[in-house]
Amino acid sequence: MAVIIMRLKLFLTPQMALFASLIASRQFFSWLGPKSRHYAIVAAILAAMSIGGYFNIKMELSITGEFSNWPMEQMVEWIKANTHKDAVFCGPMPTMATVKLSANRPIVNHPHYEDAGLRARTKEVYSMYSRKSLAEIKEKLVKLRVNYAVVEQSWCIRKTREGCGMPEIWDIEDPSNRGKMPACEILQGQNVGPHFRRVFKNDVYDILEVIV
């Protein structure tokens, strides 16, 4: 398995390092001759190994790359400049991690921590992608003390296969609203009042203020 799976090779890396160090042991390699010859061989082996290591390091240092997610950067900069530090946000969990880390705003759902309470809150937040009425969604968010909701447009239409889109998943959870327009489509439209007010929009994200 280790021949075809790189990660399995790494399990034995500490043992390989320990065994490799034994090459300098006189107890095991005294047959190489005098100590000076033994250590000269060890030095030659290390020098030969360092050539490959040098080129590997040089290649890694030559790689110049930059992660860029301009729509998210726009959103984060807007949040930092236009919202109060105590403003509470909700939205897709991966996006909320960025809001918390980069904008330092309170969030109601976070992907790096999980318990029953968080799962329940996330379900309430994700009702934005259901077919419930905007009034019902607003009521849920007000109970969570949310000030701003982030709607990621792709979450409304993205699906890996038939039946796996967020509105379709909600059809199983909430069959009474099946057939209605998804709330996320309404929230991306022009008229989101009187329950919400759009305060930011770009090609990927909408930020909606919850009107209390």
C-alpha cells in the first residue's frame, strides 16, 4: 500500500531517521575500516543526499503564488468599514469562519466547533435556502439575535446531482412548502422588504440587514 499511497510512507519516517543515524555507529559499521575512513564515507553520503535536498528546497522557494478571492475580500472589507464591532452575522459556515477571523465579528454558526446547539442554530440559519416565507425566516434569525445575514448565491443553485440542491434537501425536511420559490432566490432579488434590507451585494455574496 505504501508504494501507491504517499501518506503511508510518512508513518515510518521517524523510524527511518533513527535507522539512518546508525550508519555513523562504529558498533555496527566497524567493518568499514579505520574511524577516519568510516566518517569520510558518512560525510560523502550526507553530501550526496544534500544535493537532491538543495534542489528540492530551491524548487519550492521558486514557487510564487497568491490566493485571491476578490468577492470575499470585498465583503470582508465592507463589513469592517460599515458594521459595528458587536454586529452579529449568520450565513454559510465556511463564510462565517472568514467573517470571524478576518472581520472579528460575532457569528452564530462556526464550522470548527460542533455540538447539538450549534447544529440547531445552523439549521435555523440555513432556512434561508428553504422555501419558507421571509417572515418565518426573519423570525428565526431575530430569535438568534442576528443583525446581518450573508447569502451566498451559489448555495441556492449549486448541486452535485439531482435532488442534492439546498432547496431540494429542504423539500424533504419541510414538505409543506414544496413547490414554492426558494427563499434564497427571493433574497437575491430586488424586493427583500419589509423583513430585510440589502446593504451589500457583489457577484457572489449578498449581505442583508435584518429589520427588527
